[in-house]
Amino acid sequence: MLVRGRIVGKSGTARFTAERTSKGVSIRVEFPGGEPLEYSVDCPCLEPLELVGLLLPAFEERLGEIEGVFVEEVEEKKSVLGRIKGLLGRRQR
């Protein structure tokens, strides 16, 4: 699963991309006028937006008080095996 959005703070807006794979969750945040922040967790049990929520205090240090987190795009990525299982499941009905 891939989630793209933005975090709006008092002093600026940062764009983020969070992705969950079978190995874990990673996030990349691009702050205005600064270096991007990249962070990953080896826990596929987390949802991408849960990781964004856990890191909000760190984002607040760079952006000031957080006014909102906005999701702009969600993309489900299915593996080839998942697609095959889905097709086989539909045919058995």
C-alpha cells in the first residue's frame, strides 16, 4: 500500500510518501527548504498512516503546530500471487 499526502503546520507544508510492504513500513517526508526525512520500521503490522501519526511530534518540531494531515492518494499494491489467488477465488464461486 502506498499513501501520498501532505502535513500542514503553522510554518509550512511538507509532502509525504508512506509505503507498507511485506517487510515493514517506510516513510519519506520532504520539508520546505530542508533535507528530507526517511524512516522505516520492520513491522508490517503497522498501517502507513499509523506511522505518520507516531511521527507527528517530530514533524511538529520542523513545521510548528500541526494544523492537519491530508491524504491525497492511496494506491493498493497487490503481489502477483495475490492477483492469482483473487482470480482463482472468483472462478470457484
